[in-house]
Amino acid sequence: MNKDVVNVDGYQIRKRRLDRDWGQELFAERSGLGLRTIQKAEASQPIEYKTLEILAATLQCPTIELQPETVRNKHAARQVMDKILNQAQLDLIDEYYAEDFLGHDPTYGAPIVGRNQLRNLIGQLKQAFPDLKHRVEHIVAEDNRVTIRWTLYGTHAGQFSSFAPSKKRFDVEGFSLMEFESGKIREVWQMSNYHDFLAMIGASAPVDKLIPTSSPE
């Protein structure tokens, strides 16, 4: 598909139009677009990106909200990796994660239950590895799931469970499978090269001895 042509979610466009009690003719008039273009967009047919921008501006919403669910989920996953996991903007957790969130990662020995446990876990990791970063290597979305292959890197500069700071750098690969429900992350399955990570920071321990999380919400 031409890079200047994008897929759209006709349901989202139509819903926002109807929320304003606009008919298609009035929507066309207010947007300056032709009636046929409005009908095409609401039928989820590909349109030019500049047309998407006009629709979003008219409906007063970000362009991403008018794109297909897979595109919206990929965007949300990237935002999570960048703003929450990399920048530790923990106030955004409620925006991107479902209230009954459940996380699975064998590194921690037990599921991560709820937003509070996730928030506390990320805070502990940032204390142990202040420069901790995830670099997205590949991302794929299908239906309500997003899979990300990433590289995790940083410096062991703080206490990590029973491991004193080693000041050593690490660089390991892993992946996350995120399942979305109603636009938020409901469940995550994650794995990384745990043994290489421990070797890089000069530590060793059973999986179930790693970071304990707080009580769930």
C-alpha cells in the first residue's frame, strides 16, 4: 500500500460523528471533504493520510484513534515501552493497563497481579538500574495481541534483590506478548535471557529469589 494511504476504522469515525448528531452531509460540509470520501472512510476503506488528518481535526481527536485496532494497539505498546518502561512515567500505568492486569515472567517467580504490583516492580527496577532501557527490535500486531522483540540494556548501579551493585553493563534480548481488552493491556507474557543477564552482572540466584512485588490492588 502507498505510504500516503492508510487504513481506518470506520466504526470509530461513524461513532464520533453520531456522538455529535451529525449526518454524513453535515460532516462533509464541516470537514470540507466530499460526501463520497466520508462514506468511504466510514466503510473502512483506505484513504489518504492527509484525509485522515482532516477527519481527526474535524472530530477533535488524535489520528491514531481513527485507525484500526491493530494500529492503535501497536501505538499503545510502543508508548508503554518508551514512556512507562524506559522513562518510568508511572502515572501513565492506569491509562495503558487494565485494572485487573496480570503479568507473567518466569524471572520473578510469581505472576504480577494488578497495577500496583506493576508500578512497584518498575520502580524497584529503576532503582537498581537507573539507565534501564528497552529497545524495540520488532513489533507485530494481530487481532487483540501485540508481540514485541526487544533488547534490554543498562547498568547495575543499585541493589537488585540480594545482589549488591556491580556497576556492570548488561545487554539481553527478550520478548513480550501483550493482550489488549477495550484498548488497555489486560495480560502480558514475557521472557528474556535471564541467565545471560545474571552472568553479565556477576550474580546467580534461583528465579524465585528475585524481586518480590507488593500486594495487589
